[in-house]
Amino acid sequence: MADPQSSTGLDDLDLRLLAVLVRQPGRSNKALAEDLGVAESTCAYRVRALRSRGVIAGVRVVLDAAALGLPLQGVIRVRLGRHTSDGVGGLFDALVRTPGVIEVFHVAGADDFLVHVAVEDAAALRDIVLQHITVHEMVSTTETHLVFERREGIGPLARVTGAAR
Amino acid sequence: MADPQSSTGLDDLDLRLLAVLVRQPGRSNKALAEDLGVAESTCAYRVRALRSRGVIAGVRVVLDAAALGLPLQGVIRVRLGRHTSDGVGGLFDALVRTPGVIEVFHVAGADDFLVHVAVEDAAALRDIVLQHITVHEMVSTTETHLVFERREGIGPLARVTGAAR
DNA sequence: GTTGAAAACAAGCACAC
DNA sequence: GTGTGCTTGTTTTCAAC
């Protein structure tokens, strides 16, 4: 358990490859290979392998909600009354399908869901709560928090590589 | 204010382009142009314009934390005692630099920060709280919530286009 | 703002090590 | 598992509309 590749089956090249890829997603395979000091074919092979193993889950295009006319973001804490398996799953589905919803966490504890949304103004935030969340019978209470700012963290990979930054 | 492009300066082609791009980030410019029924050069031009305007904030490579050996995710609610501008900014910086931290929300309300983390096990979760969060003098209390599941929402664009799905 | 065509570039593949 | 060369396809650029 003290081997350099932890038990995830990722060797040093994989980790370096992921580190570059996370920081520079647009990087071409050719440039990536040069950075790592391996042949392009090797690099392409590794990337494909990491994709098929699911280590690379995918690629996302990130839009600026404010530039889309949605300058307000909120996190809505949702607490349920009754907890049936079907009901929770159905509510989860409904939440992620609500326009403006960026992500939803199903969590343990007093609250059941944390819903991150982007909207045009305070009225829209209220409407999301009233029309898309509290309409569900199983929802007991909600608490809406304005998001001052959201920042991305250094991420999971830094924990594996031990990268300071 | 009732014009089709809302006041964001995005026309129908922009919105259709973004819709395709968000759903299929890997799509080539050529394929994208075909989907939209415009020339490749036009398509490339629009994408570049949306990037430089900041509507397209960027592209992210998403890693599977579990595949990296971090099967446990948590949301840590952080409440502060004293609130100085410098202190809050410094803590924010420290949080996003902590290995395993995926994203951090600075929010209004009783809590000040919501910290989304991925870790190897419960002990690592405790260590993050003790070694990276409560070590800061300004932190008053924390509450750690296990994440059962996290799902991405349909997103901001659906609010602008009115896409049902 | 949009286009088609040429030139530059990168990706994918089969094969050799 | 890694490197090489060829073929294919894609991105970029630009003068013109």
C-alpha cells in the first residue's frame, strides 16, 4: 500500500498526464506528448485508456451564467418530511431537470438536498423555490442562501499527486 | 425587452450553438457547423466570439474522484466568528488550495462557506476539517455532510432558451 | 456577419520494435 | 507497452461577398 501508484493502478505518467490535461483541457495530443516526453501514440493510448477506465469522466463546456443574463446564484437547502425511496429519487430527477439548476447534492444530515441555481433576479429565485421545490409534497422546508462567490478548488488530483499547487 | 435575444446580445444561432456544445463538448467544429446549417468558418467565428465575450467561460476535464481512490465526498458548512474582509478572502484562498477540494461557495446567511470535497475515507474527511479548516482562527464552527450522490443539473442555458429538456 | 477554398495542422491506424 | 510513418480528416486563415 506504499507503492507510488497507490492502488488506483495509475502510474506516474498517468498522473502527470492528468495534471496537464486538467490544467489545459484544450491541449492537443501532440503538445501533450511533448510536455510529457513520450511519443504521441503513447500519449493518445494513455488518454484513451484513462477514458475507458472512467478516470477521465468527460469534458464539460462551462458557460458564464451572468453573461447569459443570470447574474444571481443561490444554494437552496431542501429538507424532506417523508422519505420514501421512490419519492427521493423522483424529487432528485425533478430538481436536476429544473431550468437554472447547475448541480444538486443529495446529502446526509438534517438537510436532504443542496440545490445550486443561477437565476436572473430575486423574484426568479423565489419562483424556483415555490414552483419547482416546495410544490413537491414531500418537501418539508427550504432555506435559500445567496451565493456571493463560487470558486473551483484545486481538485481531487492534487490529493493523489500531492501537488502543493 | 421582449426581443428574442433578451438583452444578452445572443442571437438564435448563438443559443443553438451553445446548446449543442454543452451537450456534446467533444463535437468537432465541422460537425457543429453541419448541425447548425452554417459554414465551418462561421461556426468557428461564433465560437471564438463567445469565448472572447466570456459567455463560454472555458472547458473542464472532469475526473472521477472515486477512480482516483477518493470514493467519499462531503460538503462542509463553515461558519465564522469574526468577519474581516481580509480574513474572509484569505480563508477562501486557503480553502480552494486544499487538496481534495472541488469547489467552494461563499454564501450569505448563518453559514459563510460551503466546501465540497472528495477524500479517500472518513479519517481523511476529519483531517481536512481539523487541519485545513478549523485551524483558521476565524472559523467558529463546521458541520460535515456526507454526499450520497451529486448530479449535474440541466444548467443555466435551459433558462435562457426555455428548453424543456 | 458570412462564405468557400487553400494551406497548415492534428488524429487515427497499421505495423515494427 | 512503446515508437514510426502514412493516410485521413479537421482547424485555420483570408480574400471576397
